[in-house]
Amino acid sequence: AGVASLWGPAHGGANEAVLNMLKFIGSKDNIGPFVSRCKDKGDTTRLMGFGHRVYKNFDPRAKIMAATCHEVLGALGINNPYLELAMELEKIALHDKYFVDKKLYPNVDFYSGIVLSAIGIPVEMFTVIFAVSRCVGWISHWMESLESPEFKISRPRQLYLGSTKRDFVPITNRK
């Protein structure tokens, strides 16, 4: 369940969502209209790979990943049109008042999909790579808990904020 929860365009599949977005944009000529759609409240188009729940003002990993992207593609001799498109989109978004006011800036996923593709990782495996990279931390956490004399049972903390009581509605009466 933990690994499955990593999947999706807002988390473990975010780098795949960025590649899909870049593919949808297609060329630098289409960035302006795409950015306008992202800013339109009536449109569901989103700027993928921007913003982060923890890094509210800036994702320091993004600069490292952007540099890594250039380094990897350069070393492999790959001229990836998505990299050029991503760099132009980043430049436009970082100077657009709408995105600046909302504190939307590239996150680590903005360039990581380009890197993973360049080294031959199939898009379908991106979430798996995302999960595998966390296994060391998960296993370390588990080992630390076993070595702790206070450890008895592992219970992740949860705080349920939903309704305390709800009336049962038969399935035939549900909308």
C-alpha cells in the first residue's frame, strides 16, 4: 500500500506527468498558449513539476537535477528537445507574475524524467525507481526501531479528521 500510494501525477509519477506535459506542448511556440491555459481558472491544465508541499519557496534539489540533466545528456551525446522546451518553460514561468505570486517554481521532478529517459529507464518504471530510492530510508528506519529498547510494535501515527458519525444509506438509495 505504501509503494502504491507513491504513484500518481502529484507524487511518484510527477516526472512522468512533466514528460507528458512537454510532449503535449510540443514546441516553444506553444508555451505561451499553454501557460495561459494554466492560469485560466476555468481550464484544468496544470503546470506539472512546479511547486512542492514541503519546499514552499524553492526546491534546492531542482537546481542540482537541472545541472545533472545537462551533465547526463552531454555525457551521452543526447540532444533532447524536451530539455530545451523545459528550460524555456521554466524561464517563462519564473518571470510570470502569476506563478511568482503563487510561489510556483520548478521542483526536482521537472528535470528528473528527462534524466531517467536518457539513461534508458522506461517511463512505466519511474514510480518503481522513486520507490526503490526510498527503500534505504525505510529499511534504516525499521532497523533503528528494532534496536530501540522502547520499541514494541510499529504503529504509524494517524489523526482522523472525518465525521464521527454518519447515517447508513442503503446502496440502492445512494446517488
